Amino acid sequence: MKNETVIQNQALDELLIELFNKEKELLTTNDIEKVTQHRNEAMASFKQTGFPNSSMEQWRHTDLEDLLDEQFNYQLRPSKADGDIEEMFKCEVHNFNTEIISMLNGWHFSKNGQLHTYPNGMVMGSINAAMKAYPDLFNKYYGEIADYTSNGFVSINTALAQDGVFIWVPDGVEVEKTMQIIKMIDLEENLFVQSRNLIILGENSKLSLMHCDDSINQATSLINTVTEVYVGKGAKLEVYKLQNLNDNSALINSTFIKQEADSNVRTNTLTFNCGLIRNNIHVRLDGSGAHADVLGLYLMDKEQHVDNQIRIDHNVAQCTSNELFKGILDDEASAVFNGYIHVARDAQKTNAYQNNKNILLKPTATINTMPFLEIYADDVKCSHGATVGQLDQEAMFYIRQRGVSEANARLLLMYAFAADIIENISIEPLRERIDTMVKKRLRGELSICEKCVLHCGAPEKEYHFDIDYSKI
Amino acid sequence: MLLNIKNLHVEIDGKEIIRGLNLGVNYGEVHAIMGPNGSGKSTLAAAITGKEGYEITKGEIWYKEKDIMEMPPEERANEGIFLSFQYPVEIPGVSMANFMRTAINSQREFRGQPPIPAGELLKLIEEKKRLVDIHDKLTNRSVNEGFSGGEKKKNEIFQMALLDPTLGILDETDSGLDIDALKVVARGVNQLRSDNNAFVIITHYQRLLEYIQPDFVHVLFDGQIVKSGGKSLAFELEAKGYEWIKEEKLV
């Protein structure tokens, strides 16, 4: 049995290598030279490593065998857009003024051209189109921090990716509107998607970004996303990732962030639904005074699996970082948290905080949490903590003694547990929306069938508790 | 009779704590239950309110002519039983306002009433805050989080006032309170007292009973009520301690 599986795995590896050789001309159509060079090197690396497997330390608790056994389709050209596709991506968040960039099955989709320059100077659109338009930026940034030598998913993405999102915020530009990337999967057959994003924030610029991964139907998809983010001196970035895919889908998300001096980054990864999710977030604090908040919330049930691998490099002195991941796991769901903080020899006055808190609702749910601190400087403050628990039974009784049903008492406590992650969302309409989504998710009412996670088109049910922050 | 407990036996982890307790409480009455540490006072409160892990092995608990022993805690609460906890639980992330709105609306739903309108709730909260001398924005804080001992106890009475129970059980509400907080708690209870409700006040000391006049005082010892009397019994206990009860019982 074991051998058969390995052969099939190799088959997928080989299939992709074959695809690369056969379709190279198509793959490199829009490339600048550097990108093609990265493709070749990444493919060479992939040939060596193949896909990761659970004998590797970093993949020990995330088993990919079944997933890689699946047969996938691969779209080398964009899907034909249907008439109502605009409607599909329309965002209905009340009072939430976003600029939407849409991706369907891995391909940029827009009526208004592939690349758009806004009046304030910001450029947003397809990475594919951006390469030739901004070769200097690509020569400087593309593939520089997304290390493909040690991770098969990053290497195969670098070799094969044809589309994704490009955002460039020039020096001094503060973008008022929230940018929203909606990546939707809508195909009846199994699909393997490589998605590649490049986000560049110039000095003292400002951007808030939402990145939504959704699926519409129940087909299996494997989405392999690599995102490189460069944050210039004094720049400010907020990224909210909303992950709401069907139970058959797998999302491998690798985000690399490089921060210059006095920059400020907040990422908030909100995992609501998906069969298997792997979030690699690697933050490099390369300029003094840089600060990163790396936050996450995962609400998993059934046999879902989420694996958060967070690495923060304190490379220079006087940087601060704050990691907080919270999860509620039901049924046979499993989660992994691996928080690695690396403090370089000269990174004095580092202040790094890391925490992972979990609630297991059933004894069958599992969490593997592993803090890992490697510190070479002597004047630093680092702390870490991890907790795994059940709902507080004393609190349950206290709430029920006031007349609240057991089910609602559970909801109240689960919501309370998630509250500090939600409170950290600074964009008010988004916070309210996510607040609603969390409540719906906890009540088991959040449907992946709602086109976009933010549509929340289903009529809202009456519920007994209504968390609100108004001044009652 | 509002509450009628007959020959109650309660075990925790197989150990019998309440051993044949009888207690009858009528509408309009205040009963004080006194006793030394470990006599079963808090176990009695837990058994009446339906806390898990407290196993009733024998006896009956009747409330409003209903056998409540199989009722879940929330149903007993909805029937009008309120417990002021000896150790109020901190619930970070749940605001007092939301907690109380949830509780009030749960109880209203049980009675077939629509949810309370926001304006009405606001008025009610302001009114009851005054009753227990809460001045700050207590209602925007998480339930009991970071509250001082006195604030927690005042918060229990505040909740009791909001929910307006038929049977209020105060489990050592006076412990750890300074005299001012004690007076506030007593004032709250005295204002709520009526012919349509009753209170069971569990206490170790008679101090609270100087401010809340009980109709009956019971002495709980070793899982049984060994002596019952009027208000004067409390003073006798204060003067003589519990030793004479023990001796009397042994004789």
C-alpha cells in the first residue's frame, strides 16, 4: 500500500515537471528575464525536493498524502467568464468601501483591463500584466524573499505560477479605501491553482488589504499561494485573510513579509472553513523600530485541519513583534501551531511576545502547539505561552444559573474567547462583518455556498445573544 | 410553600455532604442558614440550583409545587431561582450589558415575552445600578473581570435586582465585605423583599443579619439542620460560637 501511494505522489510531481517542460513557452509568455530565471531554478529545486511529506519536521503533523493522491486539473488559460460574473464578485458589505480585485480559478478577472493606476498613484492588477510594465520593481523584488530552496510548494509555485495580484503603493501614498482581493474557485472538476502575489509598499505609505479565499461548489481544489510583501520605511500595512473554502479543499498559503525601519504590519488570519489549511507566515524585521502583529483565529470542526507556521526574524535591534493565535476545535478537527522567533546576535532591545490559545470542544479534537525561540542577543524580552483547555465549566454554570440555555452559554463563551482577535480589527464595518461571521460560524450557520464570505446573503436568524459594543 | 426540601441527601464524588436535610420556605420569608465551615451550606445552594457533580441520592426538592430535581440549571433560573455566588466567575470577553441582556431575554423568552427593548433595558440597568451604588461604567466591562471582591458581590446583587427572582439564595455574600459594601448588599436585598418572593441567606457570621432581618435562623451542622429558631438564635451563635451546638448534638 505504502509503495503505491509513493508512486502516485511521484506521479503528481512528475506530472507537474512534465507540464513545465511541455508548456514552458506558454508559461513564460509574459515573463521578464528574471522571472524566467527564477522559474528554472525553482523547478530544479522542486525536482530535488518534490512535495513535502510528514517525515519532515515542519510537516510532521500535516499529512498531505491523501491530498496529493487526488487527480487535479490544471488551467493554463483563464476560465471563460460568464455574463453574471461581475455580480458574483460584488461585495455587499454595508458601508464598507472596498476596491475589489477578483481572481477566478487562479486568474485575474476584470472588465477594466489587467492593470489599473489609481488617481493617488497606486497600481493594482494582474501580476502577469505588471511584469512588463514595471520591470524595475520585479527585478528588485520578485522572488527575493520567497525562498524556494526548502519548500516544495514555494518552488512549484515559483516555477508554474501564471497569475496573481500585484499591488504597488508608491512612497508617501496613503490609500484610504480598503483593497479587497477575492479569490474564488468555481469549477466542477478538481483544480490545482498556483497563485502568486507581489505587494510593495513604498516609504511612509499606507495600505489595508483583505484577502478572501472562497469556493463556490464542493469540488476538491488545491490552492497554492505565495505572497511576497515589502514594507518600506515608516509604511503601515494591515492584511486580513479570510479563509472560507469547502471541506474538500486545501489551501497552502505562504506569505513572506520584509519590513524596513519604523514600519508597522498587522496580519490577521481568520480561518472559518476548509478541509486543510497551511499558513506559512514569515516576517523579517530588517529595520529598527519595525513592529509586527501576527494574529489569527481558527474555528474548525468535522475533520478539518489547520496548520499555522509562523516565523518571525528579529534581524536588527529595537523591533517588536506580537503573535496571538486562538482556535476553537470541534469534532475530529486538528490544528498545529508552530511559532518560531529568531533573534539575531545584534538584535538588542527586541521585544517579542507569542501566544497560542486553544479550546477543544471534544476529546477527539487535537492541537499540536510548539513555541520555539532562538535568541542570540542578550538584551531582549521574549515571552511565549500556549494553552489548551475546555470551556470553563464554572463559567458555564454561572451563565446557565442566570437562565441562559446550555447551547447559548457555550456560544457566549466561545465568542468571548475569540473576542480579542476580533477587537483587533481596526476597520469598523469589517469588524462588524467578521463579528457576524464568527457568530454564524459558531452557530454552524456559515455556509461556504455564499458566494463570497462577505456576502453573507443568507437571512440572518434571530439569536439570543447579541454582542454589541454600544454604550448600553 | 415556595420551597420544600424533604430528607435531602447529597453526595460529591461519593462523599455524603448533606445528610437528611429538611427545609420549608414560604413566600415573604427570609431564612438564614448558618453553620461552621464544611457543614454543607454551599452544597445546599448547589443542589437547589442544579450544579453538576452534586448527586442527590435521596430526598426531594419541591419548588412552586414542582419537583425540580431533574431540571437543568437554566430552567430552575427561569422559574425564578437566583444564586448569588460565593465566588462570582470572571468571564473575559463578555460584557456585563450583553450578559444581562442575554439573561433577561432568555428568561423573558421562557415566559413567552418578546425581547426587552434596548431603551427599557438601559433604564432598568441605570435604576438597578443606583440601588447597589455602582457608579462607574460597570456595564461596559467584562463580567467580573478585574472587579474587586466588594464589586463582585455588589454585582451579584445588581444581577439579582435586574432578574427579580422569586427565590434568592445568597451564598456567603457577606464574606470579605467591608461594612459599607455590606450595607449596600443588605439595602439591595431589603428593597427587593416582598410578599411575592423569599430569600435564603447562607452565612457564617451573624453580621449581615444585623442589616437583613431574617424570619428564621437555621443551624446547619454535619449535613443536617440541627437547630431552628428566630432572629435571636443568630445572636446566640455569635456570642457562644458553634461549639455548643456541636456539644448539644453529641449529647
